[in-house]
Amino acid sequence: MKWLARRDVGSARSSHSEGEWDRWFAWYPVVIATSKFSAQWVWLEFVERKWSAGIYGTGRKKRRYRLPKKEVRQRLRNLSELTRELDAAWSRSRPRGS
């Protein structure tokens, strides 16, 4: 039997590069920054995470977390629904005679 060389064996690392956000289920509490001066704990829900370098230039990598972005299709549906509601309100607010 011939053993595979290390370079021929697939890596257990993620397929995402270090700068890409990937979806992950937070099965333990993680901190998400909500603004520059506040943070929020999130647990038992889906979040997005990525590797990033530390802010002090130590070269140490750490995880960053954020709430998932909404789907583009959902945003378009919300926008079209809002447009219909605004059009209806606009037509109700105009005088009938003009």
C-alpha cells in the first residue's frame, strides 16, 4: 500500500479565505460590536464570522463576528412593498379634483 504525501491530502481548513465572511451557528456566546462603544452578546443563532489580524499589529489572528446580512431578494421585496405603500399613501393625500 502506498501512503499519500502530505501535499496530496486535503486540508481540514475552511474553504473561505481569511478576509471572507462565512455563516456559522453560534453554539457558544460571542460578542458582536453594535457600534464603536457598545457590544452585544449573541448565542444560539446564526452569525457571520471571519479571521482578522489584531489591531495592535502583533500578528495574532482572531475571529470577528457580525449579524448576517439580509438576502438581496428579501431587500428588494421589502423595497417594493414600501414603494406600494408610499404610492397608496400619496394617492390618498392628493386632492380629488386635480
